[in-house]
Amino acid sequence: MTLIDTNVILRYLLNDIEEQADKAANVIENGAFTLPEIIAEVVYVLYRLYSVPREKMHEIVSPILDEVSIDNRDVIEEALSVYSKSKFDFVDCIVLARKEILKENVFTFDKKIANRLKLEG
């Protein structure tokens, strides 16, 4: 399997540079994996550089998770869902999702996250 980075995923999702999008599709079709950190960067770039609304992020990014391998896919799906419905940074959404899905204990000084965790727990 081949590790794919942010740019490969962006070209694949956006199909904005045809030659690169075709190569990205080929790599993905032949077996690829990515990392949660890369998905976080994809979300950041889509939001900041391409002005993708938060509400659309889950809809746009989630399909790539069906086509590549990624550890804790359900955590990333949940993080995308939380991100699309909140004002949390995506990395904070991963923390919240890990608490929800993996039942991990979370210790934070971030008051917004702490308040959300108190509401959930």
C-alpha cells in the first residue's frame, strides 16, 4: 500500500488539475492509506484556501475514507461530523471523537473542549 499525502487527496477530491487527479485516482485505486494528521490538513486547506463551508466538510471529505485505509476511521468520521456542526478546530474534533468512540480519558486546559466533555459525560 502507498501512503498518500494532503496534495494527492486534494487533487482527487477537487479534480482541479486533471493530470494529477488522474494519477491520484490511480494510486488510490491500487491501494492507498493515509493518516489522521493528513485528513486534518485536508480539512484545514479546504476550509482556509478553498472556502469550503464547515457544514459541507463531512460530505466532501468522508468519501475518501471509503477508498483509502486509515487508522480509527470511525474516529475521523465522527470528527468530521462534529466539525461540520460546530466551531471547534478539526484537531479538537478528533480529541472529542476519540473520547466518544474510543472512550479515552481526556485532560485539557481548553475550556471549550472541557465544557463540551462535561455536557457529553
